[in-house]
Amino acid sequence: VIEHINAKTAIWTRDPKDITEEEYKEFYKQINPSDWEGHLSVSHFRVDGAAQFRGILYIPKRAPFDLWETQKKKVGIKLMVKKVFITDECTDIVPEWLGFLKGVVDCDDLPLNISREMLQKNKIVNTIKKNLIKKALKLFNDLEEDKEKYETFLKNFGKNIKLGIHEDQENREKLSKLLRFSSTKSGDKKTSFTDYITRMNEGQKFIYYITGDNLTAMKESPFIEKFLKKNVEVIFFEDAIDEYMVSSLQEVDGKKMKCITKDNIE
């Protein structure tokens, strides 16, 4: 794979305007040959600042089979210096919750002979990481405009976003806006926190939710009844990771989260 990347013209160094969708597809296959389904979305960027680097980030169409494997040595981002492959084992370059991203980052400011030890706690690597998170968030937000693609994204990587809410304090609020849930008012569709807040009753202070692993059982929970009577919407959290996520999230847009089975509800 590595010879491949160097042998071809390094497309990440070119102007995105000159690159066809076909070339992006081809390049994705080069860096991720085991994924025959291709990518869902791509971001081609250049950053000039404290550190200069360029790169291409892909969201795959499907979750890789080893997505939740712990102790993974390799990450989906290949680090290059001046078009020369350095490593795909720099775990500091991307947070665990973004472990599904694939791509290449090429930085001119790192020495070619940099060791793995030197990459740890490296200021430039940290700058790259911050920027990759920013680029990824923009990619996710842009995907929202395509309903079908966005549903695919959440189906495959919604758990990653929830893990991000737990781990990334700085971007917690932004990440929470990406999620979709079933609720007592969402019908067959899913709803977002933003939409929930627009439907809140006058004087309602909290975002109410219930957790469980079975949607039907939650809908029939005796706790739900009084909320239905008062026409107060309740969100159904049905993923095992949801409780973990809510313990970190606590509030969205200044509205506190309240579990209808645990807290003292008036």
C-alpha cells in the first residue's frame, strides 16, 4: 500500500478543484483496500498555521469489522512527511472515538526520521489532531444535508459520536446536535435534541428521557403515562452506550437532562 501511495502522484498535495470524484474513489481504495464499498464522504484540506499540513479524510460507508477492538496498533490515518510515509501507528493523531476515519495527513514541519516515541506528546501532532477533529465535525455537519447518507452514517458510527460526547468535553455540545433518537412524539422518524427543544412546553425546564434496551418496553413503561397526559415529550435512549453518554452530557443548550425513572419528577 505504501509504495502505491508514493508511486502515484500524491493527490492530497494537489488543488481539490482539480481532482475528480473518481480519483478520490481510487485513492480511497489504495489506502483502504479491504473496504470494497467505498467512502461516504471526503474532505480535502490544507492548514496553514502553527503547523502546515495537508490531508484527505474519508468517512467509510460501513463500519470496519475491528472498529471496537481495543489495543489496536494501527489507526486509519497515515502520517506522511513531505510525501514520505512515516507511520500508521500514531495513535495520538486522532482520538479513539474518531477511529473509523481513513485518510492521509502530510506535514512538512516534522523531521523525516521522527521516531514513534518522539511523536507521542508532540505539539505538532496535537495541532494536527485538533484540526482533524474540526474537519471531521464539518464533514458530519455537511452530511446532514443528505438524509439517506446521514442515516447510513449514524447507523454505522452513531456509537462513536456518543463515545465522543463522553470523552471530548470541548466538542460535547456540537456532537450532541448530530444525534437522532426516537421519542414519544417522533413517530416512525427520529428526532434531534434541537427539534425536541423547539417542541418543549411553555415553562418546561428539562429534557426528559428514559433508558432501556427495548423500545417497545420503554413505550409501554408506566413511567411514560403521566408525561403523555401532560403532552410532555420523552426521548427513548435504547443503546447500551446511552447511559454512559448522558452521564457526561447532562445538558443541551442550557436545558438539563432528566431521567424519568430515576430523578424525582414533579
